[in-house]
Amino acid sequence: MEAAAASTEIWVLGWSVVLLIVHILVQALSLDLSGDFNIKYLLSSRDEGLASKSVISGRLKRSLDNMLETYPAFIALALALAVTGKTGELGAVGAVTWILARLLYAGLYVGGVPVLRTIVWFVSIGGLVLMVVRLMT
């Protein structure tokens, strides 16, 4: 299984976890920095479901939610490619495309860029499609 451990797909999978953690932390910190919530609320179970009035906090939350919609598919595909020994080629291109598009998407979303953001989202989906094609052939 050494080849799988060294594959591009597994490498990107590791970096995707870093991206997810950073995304979560930045979004959580934005709630604190927005000034909309006191520390008691931030440390609670947040049963009230209050939303931040900060535009940036809202965009960070929606961007994170959007990533979480496709993240399970990416994880499954990266692992399936590694387990089946089909790493490389289109799978590797797809994995790199997906993570680069997700990075760019987050920045565009937080920046409020509408059309280009959607195009980049489609590019990230294209990365997943490349991974599927590699897995299925």
C-alpha cells in the first residue's frame, strides 16, 4: 500500500483536511470578531440559533456549508482510487483541480464575487467528475 500513501490523491486528501480545519476556524472566529455574540453564547450549545449580522460571517458559513456538500464525495473518491490502485492520471488531476477550486471558491465567496464564484464551483465539480471517470475506467 506504499504507492497509495504516496499518491497525489492521498496527498490532496491530507491537505483537504487542513483546508477544512482552517475553514472551520476562520468561520468560528468570525463570529467572535463580528461582535454580534457575547462569549456566553459562543461557548453555549447555541440552541437559540442566532445568526450573525456580519456579511463576512454569513459568507464564511455558507462557503463552509457548500464545501461540506461535496467533501464526502471527494473523500470517498480519493480513498476509492487509492484502494483500487487507480491513483494518478485523471484521478490526480481531478483531486488537484478540486482542492484548488475549493480554495479559490472560498476566497471568491467571502469576497462577494458572484459569477466567477459559480464558474469555479463548476470547476470543482469537474474535478470530482475526473476522479469518477478514473475510478470507473
